[in-house]
Amino acid sequence: MENQNKLIVSSAPHIHEGSTVKNVMWNVVLALTPALIFSVYFWGIRALILSLTGAITAVLVEALIQKLRKVPITVHDGSAFLTGLLLAFNIHVGAPLWLPIIGAIVAITIGKQVFGGLGNNPVNPALVGRAFLLASWPTRMTAGWVAVKGYTMSGINNFNTIATNFEGTSQKAYDLITSATPLKVAQTLRDTTFVSEINAEAGIDLAGRIFSGLTEMETLKNLFWGNIGGCIGEVSAFALLLGAAYLLYKNIIEWRIPLFYLGTVFVLSFAFGSIPGSEPSLMLPFFHIFSGGLLLGAFFMATDYTTTPVTKNGRIIFGIGCGVLTIIIRLVGGYPEGVSYSILLMNVFTPLIDMITMPKAFGKVKK
């Protein structure tokens, strides 16, 4: 009688800790729920509609492509839903409804399925979709932002105090801090031509006062809670940190990439983030961390399993690289935000980072 107790020999690892793709993906979606709730609270049902549009479109597109490829349809694992949700989180609430639809289509087709599906994509699919939208419709992606009711786009609500002793409000300065996102304000204030213009009109260092206003406790509090303008998923630092704490508690993400990413941004923004003529401030790094998509990127995109290094030292290098690129783009580049492109660029270097940081196998003799 044939022995029924067959032994199966497979490659390592041989111990399974119980996690599944489905479990991981839906837990990340759950961790993003506080940010979604805050966005709906601040902007209403429009934020929810845009978010679900991106997520549902991604699911439908992935199912269609898998059917055409004649492979098992795996949309129930949540990976497509998460990709579409993250894509929508990188769009502002004033954007047209077709924007997350096109972005989700590109994210799933070009960013994921063209490489063979989940686990084979070299770069983060959601960021591929966002990069495509930003390159194709830059005005739609960067204009028409909606501020939270009762607050300015930048979170600076004390313009009259900032412009004290100035006779006649500078329209340029007023427009800057009422209709621009925090990072856009900071970027504009590094333009020496603009600074000299508003200072000449004011007769005082109005540009310096505005820049200092970005790092005042009241403004930082607005950035932390979300009383500002911004993309759907990046508006509240508190909500994102709440979700990040859940992922860390569940051991779904590893701490090295977020820590070294945020730490690098903290150090470099303190050293180089001031505008000419102003002194470095310990509050400035918190402005950079709470502004834009840094927290969303550091905890929910830069920690993607497929596109980031597998080694511990590699994750440290990856996080530092993301931080350096983010600050270079924010402080030197022509675009006020740098998170998406920094992560995409470091995704490309992931195979090289893994290669140079991979530990030597036990017993292997170096030739």
C-alpha cells in the first residue's frame, strides 16, 4: 500500500506566521479609515465619493484584466481596492470625478498588471497613477484646491497680526497665505524675486513674517488636526498617525523606513529649510513633516512590501534616500511637494539596495 504520509520539500521560509495578502491589505485599508473619516468631516460627502470612485475603479479594472489574461481573479484580496484608495487620497477634493478614474486605470494597468500582477510590480502602482495625472493634467492636480470651512488653505489665519504696522494689505501677500497650500507658501517665499516685491510693497520684512507664521504653534496645530487645504488623504496628520500606530501594533509595517524617512526630513529641513535671511527654527521640521503627503507616504507607501528592500540595512538606506530626495525637491525643485517622486525613484533602486545589503549566507565562502 502506498504511503500516504508524503513529505513536501519546498524553498524557505518553512514557518508561516499566519499573515495573508488579504489580511494585510484590508488591515491597511482599515488603518486609512481615520484619514477618510476626517476628510469627510472637513469636506463632506465629496471626499468619500472621490475616494470610493478611485477604489472601485481599480477593483473593476483589475478584475477585467485578470479575466482577459485568463488568470484567477483575486480582487477580493484588497490590493486593488487599496491601490485605488491611495491614488484618490493623493487628489484634492476639488478635482473632477474623472481624475481618480483615469488615475486608477493607469495605476492598475501600467503600474501593476503589465508586470504580471501583485508582487511583480517594481514601483508603487498608486504613485504611478498619481505621477501620470500630474504630468498629464498638472493644472487639474494643482489648482482648484478647497480649504476647510473657516480656515485658510495654508492654515495661517492671522494675516492681520502678521501684517501689523503695514498700511494697506499687500494683495500678493494676502492671496499667498489664503489660497495656497502650506508647502506652496513656503516654496513661493524662497523665490527671492517674490520676497523682494512684497517686502518693497510693505516696507517691512513681510515675507519673513509670513514664513515665521508657517511654524507658529497655531498653524502647526491646524496642520496636525487638518484645518488646512490639501489632498484628501493627507489633510490630518493626527488621523494618519493613528492609522500608522495600528499598522505598527499589528506588525504589518516595519519601523525602519518611516523612522529614517521622517528623521532625515527633520534634520535636513532644520538645517536648510529656512528662507534667506531667516534663522533656523526647531518648529520648521514639524512643519515639513505635517505638511503635504509626507506622513501618508512614509507610513502607507514607502512601506509597500513589493517595492521596498527586504534587508534591514536596505530599509534604512531606502528611508534616508526618500528623505533626501523629498527635501531636495521641496527646497530646490520647481514642485512644492516631493514625496511621490522620491518614493518612486527609490523604488527603482530597491534591487540594487537589496543586492549590496544582502547578508552572506551561513557557511558561504567569499571567492
